[in-house]
Amino acid sequence: MDTTGWYERYNVEKPNPQNSFIFVPEYITNSWPGPNYVNPESRVLISRVVEPLTLGLACVAVGLRLFSRLIGSKKLFREDYWILAAVIFCALKSAIVIASTTVGFGLHRYDIRPSDVRTLNKYYLMGILFYLACVMFTKASIILRYKRMFPPEVTHIRRMSQILVAGFFALFLVTAILMVNTCRPVPSLWLYENPGKCINVQVLYICNIAGNFLVDFAIYLLPIPYLWKLNLPKRQRLNLVIIFGLGFSVCCIALVELGVSIRLHDEGFFDWTWKGPVLWSCTAFELLFAITAASLPDLKALVAKFLPKLISHGSSDDHMHNLEAGISPRDGVQDLAIVNPAALSPDLLEGNRGSKRFSRPYWLRSQLEGSLFSNSIPSRRGSVVPSTEGDATAAKQANEAEKSEKRVTMIFEEDGQRA
């Protein structure tokens, strides 16, 4: 049975054979059964469950982040607005995917009416663009946090941040332009009667996933060496590395998504409406993990307020500094918008290229109030008090920590009893 025979036999509108995006060649349609518009085999439920679930969890993560920010620093920063934009585009992407299930997404290509294919292809284009925008805003939010965490004197990490910004913005721009111009002329993407030359969308999508994987890996790896060199107990440093390292879960999902895309490409993408829900589910979890990983480091103020015991261990040296500076656990939250460069170790400044350049970034701990970088004291009212940094060396601080451990424990026990 040739291609013309299949379309004519089942009275299905035939696309223009010169439309390489919509037209299905004969060797494919020869294996197709007749269309089933009544009770077709369906994967619609996958998208209708996964999309709302992942979107809801992403909204919860961002909501907790903003609440923690407001009770900690009392204000939002630029990266918070960018993550809000990412959630908005994530919601638009989920809405488009769910809407597409009403016109055949999740069904076999041969079970979809031609009129629905037109609408479905438009949804496909919009969904891709919303997905790309969400990825870009999420990455930008993470980079903006890095730039606020690290002062200008720490040139290496800030330069790398600028390079990564240029990289993922260029990737977004190129992919978005190519997606919009998938077919020339553009209406050939959804008009059956139009001839049109179309690029191989699946190859473009695979290249985009691979590019995102490389950029994500670099972004999440960037702060890890600096976090590990913080002047903190090993347990706290490990906790920080684990929390920031959760972003690598996004890279793992991207690898799964890449494998699925390559397999779909090898099998042929003509039945993409049937195979698409699996691929879009991968993107849904990718966005969920990316947004969650971008929000986790900002939840310490929330934990300090409701679960203070979780962060009260291992910080006796900082508690001692607070006591020596006359800062009481009941004094409330101090606003530490940006670190004074004078507090930086000389090894961190521009021009020092020694092997210990980033050996002990003491300033990083008190850089962000109400965040995982501020070693804070939960007060009896649940507020968070940032610590102050002394000029003592690491050895001296360790000795002070040993001597003051019992004293600090007694203070916290007394404070807890008063609460």
C-alpha cells in the first residue's frame, strides 16, 4: 500500500508531499493501521499527571524560598525575581502540554485528525519556546546568586559566571531562532497545503540537550571547590556541598533525556505524538529539579525559625565571636548586604596567583543573611543573627571552639528553656 493509497483509503487529508515536517513517507504509512477516532490507544494520562505534579512541587519550592527570604533578609533580590519568571514559564509550558493532550498529544499519529494536527504543531512550537525560556531564567537566577555571594575581588568565579551567562544565553538564542524557523516558510509547520523545507527538529533538540548538560554541569560545579574550603567544621561543609551538589541531579535527568531523544531519532520521529509524552515528562522533571536546586540554598532562615536544632550544631566558634562582639542571640537579624572587601583574605584578591589563592574564604559565611552561608544563631523568637568574622587564624579559631563549646552549649540550653 503506497502513501497515496493510505490517505485515500481512509479518507484522511493528504499533506503536501513537499512539506517535510507534516508529510509522512510511504515506507512509514505502509505499516500504519486505519485511524481510530473513537477509542484509540493513549498515553495522555502521563502528561496530565506529570505536568501538574512537577509544576506544583516547583511552586512549593519557590514559595518556601521566597518566604524564607522575607523572614530572613526582609527583602527579595534579583535572583528571586528571575526564579519567579522561570516558574511562570514553567507553568505556561505545562499548560501548553496539557492543552495539547486535548488535540491528540499522547495518541498515535495515525489516530489524530488532520485538523488537530495543525493545532498540535502550534502547541509544540509554543511549548518548546516556553521550556527554553524557563531553562534560561533558572540558570540566570543561579548565576546571579553566585555574583552576589562572591565579591568582585574574587575574580575567577565571577569571570567564569560571565562566561557561563554568555554561553547559556547564546544557546537559548540560537535554539529559539532555529525552532521558530523550523520550516520555511514558517506556516508550513501547521498548514497541510503548504510546501516547505524543514530542518531535522530531533537533531536540533538533541544538540540543545547536550549543550544544556554541559552548561548545567559547569554551573553546579563552579562553587563546590570554594564551599569545601570554607572555614567551617567538616560536617557543615559537607552539608553545603551536598545541598549545592543536588543540582547535578539536573545533569543526570538531562542524560536520560538525551538518551530518550537519541532513541526516538533512531526509531524515527514520525509518530512523535505517541512518543512525545515520555520526552516531555523528562523535561518536566528537569525543570522541577533545576528550580528546586536553585531554591534549596535559601531555606536556612526558614529552618532556623521552625527547626533551629538542625542548624545549631558545629558553629561554636561563630557563637563565640558573637559573644565577644557583644551580639546577643536576642538582638534580631542584622542586615549584611555585601561583605567588606577588607574582610577578604589577601590570597583571594586580584593579582595574587599563589596556590592558596582560594584557600580560606572566611568572608563567604557571612555574605548572605538568612541563607546557608550565614552561620546564624536561632534566637528564642526564631530570628536569625548573623555572625561576625574575626581576624584570627584557622588554628586559633579551632582552639577557641574547643574552649567555648561547653559555654555555648549552656547558653543555648538556657535560651531554649526561656523560649
